[in-house]
Amino acid sequence: MPPFRFRPPAGRWRGLLVLAAGLFCVAGCGDGRKPVYTVRGKVFAADKKPATGATVTFNPTNPDPKDPHKPVGKVDEQGNYTLTTYTEGDGAPAGEYVITVIWQTPKKSPFEGEGGDKLGGKLARPEQSPHKFTVEKKPDQEVPAITLP
């Protein structure tokens, strides 16, 4: 008796080759993310206390329509923030940015609606913000401290 040989149907080989080629392409094609560089800064209220909970957004002056991500950071209890673009604390792509800040009034209870911006929107739009920063292709960059109006 001849040895048993398994032969999948002819069409199945073609499907497996197409699948393998597709996986190879996905593995070699990258995710389209730009390189990012660590960026940190500080934000303080007019009374020099940390602006805890404020959201800092870096708005690119020349936005890339293929990459809608904007680096953001949340101000901690000491007034510090670290930018996040793709994953927590990864930084920002190199380029020129206008910095906007929104400082929400905290909720008093979980049932209360979102509070307004403590700054009255003064730094909420790139056209209104005087704060600018250029992220360079180097690690550990420090943004000059921002004192809120």
C-alpha cells in the first residue's frame, strides 16, 4: 500500500499564499506613526499654584492631514505635564506648535455636568494663544513654564 499523502484542494494553496503575502506586507509596512521625542513642561495659575487638571494641547502650525494626532498632556499636582501623542508619555513629533490650555472646573459630584473653562477660553484656541514651542529631534525637551492669566 502506498504511503498516505495529504493534498489540500488546489484553490487552498493559492489562498494560503495570498494570506502569507498579506501578513508579510503588514509586518513590513510600519504603522504610519511619526517618530516622537519626550517633551515636558509646567503650568501654573496666576497665583503661582499648580494648574492641576489643566489640559495642554500642542497644535501643529503645519498639520499633516494624514496624521490627525495632537500631542496632549494633563497637568499633575506639582504643575508638571508630559506630552502624549500615540501612547502614554511618548512625546511629540518634531515640528512647530502653538500651545493651548483648557482648565476645566472640577465636578463636585459624579452627577454634575462638566464645568466650564476656568480661563474663560482665553487660551483654548491656537489663534488666541501666545505660547509656542518647537519640538526638535532630540530627547528630553523642556517647555518654558506657562503662567496662566
